[in-house]
Amino acid sequence: MNIELLDMSRMTILAKYYIRNGQFAPSLAESSDIEIRRFRFAPMKAGQAAMDVGSCEEWLRELSRRGADDFKLIIPLELDSLARLDRANGVQCCMICFYGERATSWNKLWTYDSVKNQWIVQYLEIPVEKTHEKPVFKDVTDNMTELLKRLRDLARTLRLSEFSFRFSAALKALQSDYVASEFTLPAGSRLMKAAAEAYVFGGKDSWTDSAKFIAAGKGMSDEYETLTRDLYRGIALSIMYAVNEW
């Protein structure tokens, strides 16, 4: 899956767990592709300077000290172009932090260290002008099941066995009694695993590259475009339910 979405999911889970339990979440795998994370807190009062911290542990402690009471991951459900999924910082997802009556948005900025072949991640807190109501997300298992069946069938029609296998694996995750995942989530482990399996976006030879042209050659562009946009939306809703609703 997209590394930025994975990391923001990880950060949201860490924050929610720490806020609720006062300790770090156990057994949450770290990404070896990230060199360092930096966090910049917005000033709490006018005239104060922003505060920088350089580790997740410091970030979590400062969130707690400032009175954070909840965290939500927000992923846009529509993109003007799915080509954005190929690029760093292409999807403007954010994390909303709630402090009682006020809220702030944590936005991301990813840069690549070509020498170390790792990412440098900056998370920047921005005040939200109006009180941000907490969004509620629904279980989309049934909708995802039907969507994945249609995508699997389309991949078979296009004779793209790799993608047919991926969509079948996502279906299996939704239907399994137990799924192995780096995210142990009471409400949505199956959806999180299915989202990871079904994430077929990217560059060369991805679903948004080779499959698009094969579908066009068979006169199936409309079906392909509709299902592909539905897939992105379904993955976003699956992740947000899994990460936020527990």
C-alpha cells in the first residue's frame, strides 16, 4: 500500500492508543523506509513559537500534555486524477487532533533522501479555524465484498491474472476468521488487510497503467474507470473505518 497512507494510519493508531491508555501501543511495526520523522506543533497561544520534536515518543507525550482527547485520519474520497497516487505528497490526507472544544490538522510533507534511499517525514500542525465535528465512519465490508468481486471478474476478463489474484486475496481477507496484519484493530483488521491487498495503484505495470490500456483496447474503458475510482474510494473508507472506529 501507499507508504504515506500506511504511516498516517500508524501515527493515528499510536496517538489514539496513547491518549486512551497513557502508554505506547505494543507490537506496531516500524517502516524501514523512513529515516526520520519530525513534528512541529502550532503555538498554543498568540505570541508563542512553534515547537519542534524529533521522535514519535516526544510527539505523543506533548499531545497528551496539551490535552488531546481524540485523533482521526481523514482521506479524501475523490481525486481529480488517480495519477496523484503515483507521486509523493499526491494525496492530501491529514490527521485531525481534537482538544476539547478546538481542533488542529496534522499535515504531511515527504522528501526522499536519495543517498540513504529513505524518506524524511515532516508532520505539521495547523489550527482549524472552526470547531471540527468528529466524523463517524461505517463498516463497508459488504460494499467492499461486492466491489472486489466485480474487480476480480474484470481482471479475469482482461486476462490480468496478477490483479485477479490480488483482488481474490483481498476478498479472502474480508471473509477470513483471522487475518495476519501489522495493525491489530478490534473493528477493522479484515478491512485494513483487504485494503492493503487491493491497493493496486502506482506507476508502470500497475492497475492504473497496464490495465487501463488493455481495458481501452477491449472497449471497456467506462467499466474500468468506474470500478477503479470506486476501488480508491472503497480503500479510503476501509482504512478510515479500521483506523478511526475503535
